[in-house]
Amino acid sequence: MNNLNLNPKLHMQIKEFKYQTKQTKTSLLACHGVFLARRSEGAFAVFLFQVEGFYVEMFYDETEAEIGYIRSFSSVEELTPYLNAIDLSEIFEKRN
């Protein structure tokens, strides 16, 4: 049994998160993750979350109906695949 405390206040570094099991990572995302975006990559639906000061991508295999893997990172450059999904048209319409 894992002794991880899933209390409302989480103080976890990315290094600690990376070494958790997939099940524990999933629980942490459910309790402490802030959903930011969704994108597709092949057979995967990729869900982006923010946890503490880092980001987490959960790759959900839609063919197998299960979580394939979970990846964490702290570099904002790795958010690039999500930038194309941001619709700025309303902002530009309001300026005109």
C-alpha cells in the first residue's frame, strides 16, 4: 500500500512525481491537477494538467480505452503543441 498523502495541499517536486506509479500519478492528477488542454496524437488523446510548478501530459489510448503513459515536464517550450489550439480570433475581432 502506498503511503502517499492525498491531502488538499500538495507540496511535490517534479522529480518526486516522476518516480510515482502510474496509478499514483493518476490519483494525484485527479486530486491536485488543473486541467489545461486536450490534443490528439495518433491513437492517443493527450490531456495537459498543471500540478504545482510543473506540467503533466496524460496519454489516453483511445483504442485500448486505458491510460498509456504519463509524462511530466517543467519547460514551457514543451507547451508548443498546445499553442495551435488557442483561438485568438475573438480578441482580434474586438480590436477592430
